[in-house]
Amino acid sequence: MFVQIIQGHVRDPGQVRAALDEWVKYLSPGAQGWIHSTGGVTEENEFIGLACFTDLNSAQRNSERPEQDQWWQRTSKLFDGEVQFHDADDAVADYPGDPSKAGFVQIVQGQGSDRDRALTLLLGDSEEWSKFRPEVLGTIGCSYGDGEYTMAVYFTNENDARAGERKPLPPKLAEEMAEVRRLQVRETRYYDLRTPWIDEP
């Protein structure tokens, strides 16, 4: 799966939501290979979104459409300053539940000395994680650049997510998370999307 991550500061979240609604209604029918998109705006007006396609070629064909370029020219004006893009062509998804029903999504971004190992640790024991954190409906892990990664975690709601965070980790999972922390080369950032925008065909 190919995922493009888009992020930047926005002036008016409502206008960004309207622009995405326009894309879903008018442009998504012609976006071959589009699987779904997840996005939202934090309380600090930071937008972050993940556009998921079956493969890189499908995403590139979508970007090359004239109507896509016209839409982005309008939408990019809703951002303050630079918009960042990250492309991950080997993203991994795990859906123990239905992420489209998530009431809270947390986006985690970091950089590790071994990004593949970090994502393996974060996503590898999916069965054990789903037993320990049943409020997690799904995850998407993306790696790109020089050890950078983005992970989207879909929760039933924020209250359940916070309660799950307070639970002591089982020994095996605690050991894996300790290794993830040792691999970090810069501080991990968390983006809380309390009103997630989840769109699919």
C-alpha cells in the first residue's frame, strides 16, 4: 500500500474539511486505486492527513490529473506557510476492528536508527496488542526518508484510548516498547485528532 502524508498549519479547519469533502464528492470517483483517507486538525490547528492508495503508480496517476492539480492549487492556499509531504510506498496496515468507526485517531511521528525494526516492534505483535488494547480498531505504519516514520492509530474513542495508556504493559510488550525508545534519534511527536475525518469510496 502507498500512503502520502500531508501536513501543515491551517487557518480555518472548516474550510479544509470543505475542500476535502469536495475532493471526495467530485474527484475521488476518478482516483483509481484510492483506498481511503484519514485526516484532521489538532487543537493547535495543525492539519495532518494520510491518503492511501493501492500502489505508487495509482497515486502518481491521480496527481497527474488536471482536476487534481486545480483542486490542490485552491486547497494549498488554506495553509499557513510550508506544506510537508512524505511518501511511503511500503505502508503496512492492521485492522483488528473497523477503523472507519474510530472516534479518535492519534498520529505518531518519529525517527529511528532502524525504522524497519521500529515499525516491526510497533506493529508486529498485532494479536497480543489487540487483546491488551481492544479499543484499538486499526493501525497504519509508514516509513520514509532517513529512518522517519508515521503511524496512525484508530481508537473507539479518546476516553478508552487514555484508559488504555494507563494500563501497565505485559512484560513482552514492555520489552518491545523499551527497544523502540532506544532506537529513537529524535523526540516522538503526537497529533491528537479528536474529530477525525475518515473518507472512503
